Amino acid sequence: MKSLISAAIAATFITAAPAFAKEMPKGSVDIGGASGLSVGTNIVSADNTDTVKTSTNTLLINSRYYFQKNIALSFGFVRSDIDIEVNDDNLGSTTTLLTPGLSFNKSLNDDVSLNFGAGFLIAHTRQSVNDSAGSAKGKGIQLNVELQKFISERTSLNIGGQLNKYRVKNEVNETTANITDRLFNVGVSFHFGQ
């Protein structure tokens, strides 16, 4: 996946055309993602458990449909794989987040824009502790900001941050956990219909 992203970035630099003001017109769409370049920190507070800090391996994919100039309906997909060791227990977790929301684009100059987003979050987490497994579901909110540097008319390199706050409930033992994810990522987006 890293080599695919690297090839796309290299091809875009080679074919880069002069960019234009980065207003996003009604009817345009962008699709982007990041993989292997994301770094995250989770702070998990669960019933009868100390706070645990972790690092994550994350894949992010997002899309936006601009139904008005610079205002978009957005949809995101986040998958995080986490390995934790706490008090001699080996813990693992795979979390999938679906994030429908709204996004606002602000053109900063001819080839740079800033995108702000907020949305709802639907979470599904599968945990493993030593040899046993369980799952939890929940919901929450997501906030994000992303700086887009257009390297051609249809391609941008992105750097951004995302805050996810959600509460999940284990389906078997009914314990709950409040989760805060802070994700920082670098990726690429492709823009259509401009």
C-alpha cells in the first residue's frame, strides 16, 4: 500500500499542472486516504481500569460531496489496530469507525486550502485479552482539520488531525469504555467534477 501511495505521489509531481483557486464548486467530489503514515494516541478509560495510553496503526479513507460551494457531506472510514500490554496481560484491539458528517473548505490561496469537518461516529471494536475475545459497539463524535496542498489540478497532498470521542459497550459483560483517539496523518486526495 505504501508503494502505491508513493507511486501516485511521484506521478502527480511529474505531471503537475498549475493549480487554480481552491474553491470547491457545487457538485465536486474528493476521495482521499492515508496508510502507514498515520500516528495515533488513544486514551482509554474503562470500568475498574486505569487509563491506558497506546499507539495505533491506522488506515483512513474519506470522501466529500460538495452540495454547495465549499460545503460538503462527508463520509469517513477509519480502521485502527492496537496492541497493548497492561499488568502482564496482552491486549489487542481492532476498531472500525464510520463517520458521516459535514465539511467546510476554506481556500487560502491558489493551491492551498483548509478543510474543517465534524460528524457522528459509529464504532465497532473487537478486543482480545490473552486467549479470549469480545466485541463492543458504540457511538460518538468526530472533529477534523486538514491542510490540502494541490500539486496538480486534481490531486492534493494532505496533512491533518482528527479527534474521535466515543463510548462503547461490551456486548457480553456489558462493561463500557470512553475512548478518545487523536490521529495525525499524511495522505493524498483526488478531486473530481471541478
